[in-house]
Amino acid sequence: MNFNRYVFLSAIVAALGGFLFGFDTAVISGAEQEIQRLWQLTDLEHGLAVAIALYGTVLGALFGGIPANAIGRKQTLFWVGILYLVSAIGSALAPDEITFMIFRFIGGVGVGASSVAAPMYISEISPAKSRGTLVALFQFNIVLGIVIAYVSNYLLSDIGDQAWRSMLGVEAVPALIYCIMVTFVPKSPRWLIIRKNAREKAMEILQKLDPEHVTESMRAIIRNHEENISKAKPVFFSSRYKIPIMLAIAFAFFNQMAGINAIIYYAPRIFEMAGLETGSALLSTTGIGITNLIFTMLGIVLIDRTGRKRLMLIGSLGLILMLGLVARSFYLESFTGVPLFLFTYIAFFAMSQGAVIWVFISEIFPNEVRAQGQSLGSFTHWIMAAIVANIFPGLASAFGGGPIFLFFTIMMILQLIFVIRFMPETKGKSLEELESTLMD
């Protein structure tokens, strides 16, 4: 696919927020044991120190739409970079566990706000024909950030007793670079029209982003905006937006009900439950990260060619099969194929739900309420991620792997029904076309 160079570079810069997102999320894995020993944390305190960033993520996702509307998508991305920078430096220099948790919480807020602002920004600057691929770069960078965090932790692990501080502090370098780079990207033309009525500036930016369709795009954005102004002031939680709200909540809900965070966070535990050696933990973590990266790339290649819905259909069928085979293995206590099933599961997830979620949610809301919609979808995603991550160990101990993976299988059957019955195809349609379709 041929990309407008200006659009592509702007999307890449915004998507680098996803790299910091992934790096910040995964980097704690190399530091958590040393932190517990250094400050002599109880299991409860240790769990809070590790999970505190996730609570920040939920908060950032819930309120990330406010600055995105008030100061714009671009400025929000800049301040997200500042949050990552402050978090990295503060966490690395923290003298005690309370200070450490405060700065990790700040980083979590950055993660949540990034998951709102970056996909929305890329969606609003991208031509319809390449929007899926460009927004999916955000997910690719998340996965890349996770893998790089694992590699960075490994390379820094032998530099001394305070290696964990370097592991956390090194994130300051890409965060600073990101803050500088994001100052060079254009503002969202849709935000300029909807929030600032700056039509000439928006036209100037659209001329660079999509010169072939600039007049058509301007007319569609202004027409939709004026139609919305002529109606009552939009109330987000109203019947007017019930279709995109339902789609965003359901999509984010099913994304986590696939069990993805349970498997990524607790891969070594699951492998041990399946009777494998403890030494498989490192292999499983690294292998899952690499598999995730490769198949996320495949999803990016396919998303604007095959469409979002077809990827979700293929992914749902694959997830049902793999989760069903894992559940069967636990019930029969025959674990030979479990590693293969889990790696294949990651492949199906990465190329479908992993690649599609941020694209789909960023597309389905009207320009007037896209920030609130993206915030709702992101919040649903992260609150469900927190719940799954918190309850999985207890459920695994109480019930074993069979019932848990059977539950995930049933959830994916329900997802398949949702995709077939309710999920619209958004490929190749402008945001204004989608608004008209979904509102009707």
C-alpha cells in the first residue's frame, strides 16, 4: 500500500506512544523481585507496587478524553510523553516504596491516556483507504515496546545491585525523544474544525494529509458538524449514540474475556500448571512476546485488505479452537500440546483482536464525541484487564485450568456471535460515512 509520506511519518510518531505504553507496562517484570527484597515488602505491598501502574492506567483511560477535547489530540500526546518521562526518572530514583508507587502510578496514567489519544489522533489524520493499517501501528508499537523491555531488562540485569533502577530509568530516553518528535506532527484537522472552528488551518493540514480528497473531506466534516450543531447539544450517554457505545463496550469486553492478559501475565504459572519445568518460564515469556509481534505485523498487513470483520471472524474461530484444546488438555490431564496451543492462541489473538481493537473503537464514534467514545472503550478494556489479572491466580488455585479455559472458550463463542450479528465493516469508509451509517 502506498502511503502519503506526511501522513505516514505523523502516524509513526503518534504510534510511538504505543511503544512507551508497551515498554512501561512490561519493564517492571525485571525489577519487581529486587524491589520486594530491597524494601522488604509483604506480598500485599509487593502486589500493590506492581499493580499500581494498572490503576493509573484505568484513571488515565477514564479521563483521557477530557484533555484530548480541551487542548487537542497533539498536545495531549505531548503531555503523555512528559508523564512517561517523569515516571521513568522518578521510579528509577525512588528512595522508598511510596515514592516508587507514586511515580509508577503517573506512568500508568500516561498509558491510559495514550490508549485514548494516540489511536484517535491517527484515525483522524488518516485517509480512509489506509486508516486501519496506520492506527494498527499503535498496537504494533505496544507489542514492540514489550519485547524491547524484556531485551533491555536482560541486557541490564548484570550491571550491579542497582540494575533495576537502570531498567526503569532507561525509558526516559525514548520518552524524551517522543516529546520532541510529537511537536512536529500536525494538529488533527477534525479537532480544529469541531472544537476551534479553524477551517483555514484544517484545510491547510488536509492538503498535506490527503490532497486528492481535501475538498470532499472538508465538506463532509463541516456538513456533519453543522448538522450536529443544529440538533440539541450532544449528550454522550443517550440513545443517539447507543450503537457505537454498545459496539465499543462489547468489543473491549470480549477482548479481555479472551483471557489474553491472564495468559501474558501468568504464562509461567500456566505452563507449570500444565506440568512443565520451571525453566520453561523464560522461554514461554520470550516466545509469546515474539509470536505476538510477528502476528501483529500480519494483522497490520491484512486489516485494510481483508477488513476488520473478516479478521475478527478468523480470529474468533481460531481462539475458540485453541482455548477449547487447552481446556480439554486440563480436563484430561494430558498436557503435551499445551505450549503449541497457547502459542497458536497468541498468533490468532494478535492478528485479529490485538490489531483491530484500537482501530475499530477509534472509527465508530462521531467526530463530536470521539474523545468520549475512545475513553469509554479504553476504560472498559483496562478495567476488565485489571479484574482478570487480579482474579486469575485465585480462580486457578480454586478450580484449576479446565474450568477457566472452558469459560474463556464460551466467551469467544459469544464473541463470534457478536461479530457475525452486530459488528459492522468499517474498511475503506471515511469517518463521516461511518458516522452517517451508524447513526442511522
